[in-house]
Amino acid sequence: MGDRAMGQRAGRMIARLTAMVAALLVLLQPVAANAWGYYGHATTGRIALANVKPQTRAAIARLIAHQAELGTPDCPIHSLAEAATWPDCLRGQYWR
């Protein structure tokens, strides 16, 4: 194999290696995740409430009745759907 052929082969290997490293860097970039957000958590709360026993629903209502004790007037809780989104509300209010 001549010097020219080896040089071309080395050039192709370097090009492939560079492409692989670039692809890895792109794939490993952190992506912002909204996770579930307000609508996902509210939907989960509604589904949960629809699938609990009446006694559990009554206990949830008793807990929600004490929501004022949380001291978060900007994030009221009047239902399990709102309770499920309460952390999202707090994050939006206090972690900006």
C-alpha cells in the first residue's frame, strides 16, 4: 500500500471519527423537560379521583378543606386536580 492510499485511508478514518464525536455531542446535550406540567398533573388528579372509593374521596375533600393552612394564597386548592398541580404553581410563583 502506498503512502497516498494510507493517507486517504487515515483521512477517511479521521472524518468518520469526527462525525461520530459530533453525533455523540449532539445526542448527549441536555434537553429541557417540561415533564407533565399543569395539564398532565391535573388530568392525573381527575383520573385518580374518578377511581377511588367514596370513603377516600371524602377523606380527600376533608384534606382539601384545610388548604388555607398551607399559606399559599396564590396557589389555591379546591379539588384534587388543583392539588395535583399545586407543586407546579409553587414552582412558578417562587422559583423564578
